[in-house]
Amino acid sequence: MLKVPQQQYIRFLREIEGANITEIAETIGIDWRTAKKYADKDDWNLPTILKQYKMPVIDPSKELIDTILLEDSLLPRKQRHTNAKIYRILTEQHEYKGSIRTVSAYVSRQKSEMQLDKAMTYHRLDHPEAEAQADFTTIQVSHDGNLLEYKLLVLSFPFSNAAFVHPVPSENQECFLEGLKILFEKAGGVPERIWFDNLSAAVISVKPEGKRQLTDAFMRFSSHYRFEAIFCNPNSGNEKGNVESKCGYSKRNWCVPIPIFESQEKLAEQLDAAALSDIDRPHYAKGTLIRDLWQQEQAKLLKLPPTDFSVYRLESAKVNAYGEVKVDKTHVPLFQAKPESTVILRFWWDRVDVLDEYHHVLATFPRAYTGKKTEIPWQEAFRNYIHKPRSINHAHLVKMLPERLRTYIKTEVINLRKERLQAVFHWCGNYTVNEIEQVLKYLGDEPPVELITARLALLKPLSSPYKDTLNESYTPPEVRKLTMDLSRYDLLAKGGENI
């Protein structure tokens, strides 16, 4: 191709000098066809030629490659096909005859176009597929004849108007992340983007220009499940209007009449059944069943990661002088650690593990808001009281004992107190404190230890009776082989005459 000054000189020779094509070609030293092209050219606009990608070898395989790339976009990056893997699939299974360079070039171009299409979805006015909104709402449940306030975590999908819900006892970080994890499992995948309020379980603070400082746990959670978290502006719930409406809808339709709270599991099953049956109704605007739209949208969700995410929070705590550790603003006894020592608390949504410095579990307590009772390790408590019998006059746990048992061990005679504490320590290995209290009430005031032991044995057999044989050498072998018939003693007890 000639440069522009050369092209202009050809036009000068033709138009001004009147030279013919042969003379122009000889003057400039070019082929006569080139001279004729520019001498007789009428359109001097800059040409815009669309670049054509001609890949005849790969054309039959383009549809297969596009399908692989589309499915890969829903998977974690480490589980996606490499260019070499796609090339092996084409050559081994589809008789591809081209080179890996051609495959890599096509894959690179298609990935760029897919990223462009994905970026354009941010500007759509309609709700895109695989985008969700999440929020908490408060519901009332009936528990033991009383109304109990409970939280309902709602995950809605505006495109299809499908929603999934999960009840949790609190809005703290552990309940929030555990609830989201369960909702992902119910949905069968993870949304690409989720809209949230600036809830404290995820956002520490909102900084100028809309920037947010997120909690470490939420950042690790969102990275694990690979979704993009989008937070509304403060006091702008209308930015996630679909889930706001779905919260009210779920309370009016799925929580009326007030659910009977028997357990966390049964309440979740009841609400799941209501949410699943609700998608069989038509969409409010599209005239299509929500179920059909959801099936279309569900295919666009990110795949669940192969590794489960453990939702817990670690804190250090100090055991006080009374052998107690503070869990959820409540002091609970911890006899497995020394007073004034430091332990680690691992907070799950429904329980708290107490760990030593090597992360061995010392004890486990239920979270207070679950309504579950903490079992007091009475045998461990009485083990400590045996060594410090005077401490029971001020011990906090002793105040929680039944009245008769508490009076029984608080005798003023110190030697008798030690004996009774030793006995209660052994009794607690097989009986509850309520059973011991029952026997004390039956036997009256100041019964001896031996009589209480005998009466307790009538309630139920010992959980671990002695079964080992006695090893001794002084009994003759012929005596060991003898057996005794105790039926004659029964006759004697009845006053029998034929003995």
C-alpha cells in the first residue's frame, strides 16, 4: 500500500499533468495496476473494514467450547478447564485436527466477550438472574404457652420472585452466617451478587464515599462462597425492595397462625414447606409460574464449594477464682480448668466450646438464647468440695441444690460434712441430684449414709456394676467349684417347716 503523499502525486500527474497510466507507472516505478487504482479513485474516505476471524478448523467445535466456558463461569477458579484441558477434550473425543494455539486464541476472545456481557448487567434496569437480596425480620412463635420473639432470615431472588427462609434465635454474626450457609444449600447454589443492609454482623462501619469496613468473618465467608456483597445506602431499604416485601409476605402467609415452637428443626421444616409450596403460584408481573422462572434462574447460580465453611468465633476468657467462666454475659462453672487460668471460647450459633491452650475441648455449653439447659457437672463440683468442705457455705452452685440435699451436706460437724460430701460425690456418678433429694425426703431427717445408698439402689441398678473376679490364692480349688442354693433361705424367711 502506497503512502498518502505518493497517492496524492499520482492524482497530480493524472489530473494536472494529463499523464496516462503507463507514464505514471514508469515515472513512479510501480505496477500499472497500482497506478490505475489511485489515478482513477473516486472515494477517498478512510475505509472501515470489520476484522473477520477465520478459523475453519475450529468452527465445528465452537459450540462445545462455549458450553464449557459457560459452565466454568459457575465453578471455582481452581476447578475450571485450562486451555490444554479443552484441547485434549477436542482431540480425544471430537477428532479436532487443529493446534492448541488456535484453541487458546478462541478461548481468550470468548472469555473477554463473556466478561463484557457480565459487566453490562450492572446497568440493566430489570433484575438480573442469580442476584439475591437478604434481610432479617422478627416473628412471634409460641413456646410453652408463651410468646417468644424469633428471627427469620429471608433470601429472595427478584428475577423469579422465589424466596428461601431460615429461622434463627438471634441476629448475631454466627446465626447470620450459619443461616446464609443453610439458605445456599436450600437454593442449590450461591447467588452471584447479594444485597444487604449495613447490619453489624457484616459491617463494622460506613466510611465516607460509601466505603465500608467489613468484619473478617464476613469477608472470609463471601470469599469462600465467591459472591459479591452489595450494601444499601444508610436508611435506604427501598434499594432492596423485593426482600422487604418478601419479609412482610412471609410473616402474613407463613407465620399465621403463630407457629408452635417445639424445636429449631421442626420450625425450620414447617417454614421450608410453606416456602416451597409458594413458588407454584404465578409471578405478579410476568404471568409465568414462579417455579418455572426459578428453574431458569437456578441454573445460573454459582456452584456450592466442595468444602464446608465452619461458622464460629474465637475469644479468650479468664477463669475466675470461683472456677467460673463468663459465656454470653452469664457465669457458668468450669471445673476442668484451674482458677485464674486462660481458656479459649469457640462460639457456634447454638453452643460454646471451651478449649485449652492446645485447642482440646474441655466443656461445651448451649447458647443462652437457644433455651436449652446447661447440665451442671455435680460430680466435679463435689470433688472440689471434698477438699474444701468449708467452702460450701458460700459456693454459688450449692444454692442451686434441692433444699433437703443442701441442708444434708451443710451440717456443722466438719467430719460428718466430709463424710457426706464424699458420699454425695459417689452418688452423683449414678444418680441425679433430684433422685438423691427424693430419697432424703422419703427417709426423713439425718439418715445414715449406708441407708441412703441402699435406698438409692432400689431406684435403679448401678450403671457400672463390678464384674471383675477377685484374684486370690488362699481359697482351695474344690471350694471355688461349689455353688450355693439360696432357695432354702427363702423358705426360712417365710417361716417354712420343711427345711
